[in-house]
Amino acid sequence: MCWSGAVFKRPAALNSIAMRLSAMFALVALLVFVLIGGALYQQVDKSIGRLPEAELDARYSVLESSINRYGNAEHWAKMSTKLKLLSEEDKRIRFWAISSDPAYEYGNPEAAVRKFAQGPVGVRDLRLPGQAYPFKVLISEIPAKEQRPALRFLIAIDTQTFRQTQHHLLLALISLATIGVLLASLLGYWVAHIGLKPLIKLSEEAQKLAPPRLSGRLHLAPLAPELDQLVSAFNSTLDRVEQAWTRLESFNADVAHELRSPLTNLIGQTQVALTRGRSAEHYFEVLQSNLEELERLRSIINDMLFLASADQGSKACKLSSASLADEVATTLEYLEFILEDARVVVRVSGDARVNIEKPHLRRALINLLNNAVQHTEAGQAIEVSIEQNSGRAIISISNPGLPIAAEHLPRLFERFYRVDAARHNSGANHGLGLAIVKAIAQMHGGEVFVHSDGGRNTFGLDLPA
């Protein structure tokens, strides 16, 4: 099933590494500021929260002895004057004295204050009508003395100043965090932009590398270890691309050569036949020769189509269990006349069972045996060995012959590759046989191998058993 439709692409600026790093710096800075600012705010909040209580305790410790010393109305009037002066000096502070005798009261306590004073002694919050913030109130019990009855003495302090200080601190922390995040983002972008300059230079150098200038490599030093690894990997990729490009050029030349020869023969023979009148027998011979060339062309095209399919990841799917010895025997029956003409004997040893697609495997065996027959002198023997080991089935086809140079061995399964650069015997073999063997092995999840030693050349397949 195929899907088509518009693809959303982000703007290039959003995909910038510098922008991404800047955003990451901003997030990290935000996290740091939030953690540190939160911890700092909590500590300051606790400290500010204790300040009203500390001030109330300090003022009460100063007034306590004076209140306890005054035990008559005349002396209490002096105490009231002192409390009035203290209230006028600090508008935040309020004093209330509540007693059963109105002569010993202070501050004109209203009903809400009287009710509040009846609660337990200690520090509590009192919210009065018209006040945005509560009062922090210290309630104490003053025992009776002489003419003065027992009373409740209240010292209250307005918490508005403390709450506003907390609010200002919170605003300051938020402002500083915002400025810090912006600075971290801008500085992060600047640092990232400077840090990425070597990468920009690498990109500029890489853009200069294009066919046919494939021999160039990236050489920028000194580089950071991360970029040095990137350059090494990129240069290794260029090495592989250059090799592939060289092979492709060679492949194109080989294809042109292989197709040109039969086409040239076809055109030449047809032109000669048309120069003057010929007998029917002569035309028959020309058509028969042309048919051979056309068959060769068709064989080349079919083989190239098969290899193209294998390159696209085609896998053998019609698998069935089979004996490799039986498949080799069937292939030898098919090649019986070729073996007789070449006067070559084939000896088979061993066996193994594998899951294979039989037509493909027989095609690979035909190509391997044909290759062995072409390089074996008359009267000599070809050895076919079949082994099964560690879950693998190995087919080795060995023939006596001239040793193959080590530099040719890794390339023998490439398309159109020949050890003989002069292309002798190109009419019978167009150079795709071993490449097809390799493709068939890969389609079955296997491999190919070749080695030349002891006067014998061995080609084979390594398949999963």
C-alpha cells in the first residue's frame, strides 16, 4: 500500500543545531533558576515569617515588667500614656488591654478583639475588617496586682510590610530568572555558533566533493575528537563511494562492450547479406548466425535483470527441503553433453539437506560447473565436495588449473570481471555467471568463497543448512 500527501517541513532555523543547543541551555538555566530560586524563596519566607514573632517577643519582654509593676489606676494611666507613645512611633504596632474593670483597659478593644482575646495565649493571626493583611498578635495573661484585676494584654503587628517584602522578593526572583534564562539562551546560541564553526567548514569542504572529483578527502586539523571521528567515518564512506563509482564506470564499459559485440556482428552480417542477391541457403545461414547473437543478447539482458532484482533485496521464497547431492546429480545430467565434449570427469562426495529454491540453486551449480569445465584440461577431474558443519552446508567445486593471483580473488564474483583483461573466450562467457552465483547465495542468506592453492582453484557456496 502506498501513501502520498503533503509533508510538513520545519523551517531551517528551527532545525539549526545552534538553535537547539540554545533552547537546551535555556531549559537547563530555567531548571537551575527554578530549583535555586525556589529553595532561596522558601528559606527567606521562613525567615521573614519569624520576624513578626521575634519583634512581638522583643516588645513584650520590654513591657512585661512595667505592666506587672503598675497595680493602681494612677500608675496604669502612666502605662497607657507609654503605650500610646509607642503606637505613635510605629504605626504597625497596636496594643490592647482587656480587663473586667474598664479603668484598666487600653486601645478601645472592639467586640472582635475581645472575642479573639478569649482564646489561648500565644501568637496567633487576627484579621480585622478593612485590613488586606492579618495582624500577628501575641496574647499574654497578666495576673492581678493590688487594685488592678487580671487582664489579657495583646500586642499586634501589621504583617503588610512583611508580606509585601515577600511579594517583592518573589517578583525579583522571577525577573532575575527570566533575565538569566534569556542571557543563557543568547550566550548559548553564541557559544554554539562558535563551537559549530569547524562543522560549518567541514560542510563547505564536503560540498566541494562531487563526481568526478571523488579522490578528494576532508583534511581539517586540528579538530575536536567528535568531529575527528566524523571526518574519519566520512572519509571512509568516500573511499567506498569512490570504489563503487570506479566499479560502476568499469561496469558500464563492460556492458557497452558486451552488447556492442553482438550488435556489431548482427549489423555487419546483415549489411553484407544485403549488398547483393543471395541464395536462400545463404540467407538461412545469416539468419541462423543472427539468431545466435540475439540469443546471446537476450541471455545478457536476462542475467542483468536478475541481478538488478537481487540488488533490490529480492529473497528466495519458494523454499523446499532438498538433498544437495541430488541437486548436483541433476545438474550433471543437464551438463552431460558439455562434460563429454570437454572430456572431463566430475566426482561428487558428501551430502547435506537444505531449504532452497531449486531452480535458483541449479542455476548457480550450472554456472559454477561451467566455470570449472572451461578451465579444466581434457582428461582431468573436477571434485565436488558437500559438507555440513555447525548449521551450514558448504558446496565446493574444485578443478585443476593455473593459480589465480591473490589480487584477483576478491573480485572474481563481480559483474563482467575477468582475470584475462584481453577478454578471451568472451563469446562463450559474458562475465555474469559468478555474479549470479553470488546473488543466488545472498538470496538464500548464504555466501560465496574462492581460493587457489595446491594447483587447484575452488569456488563454492556456503548456505544455511
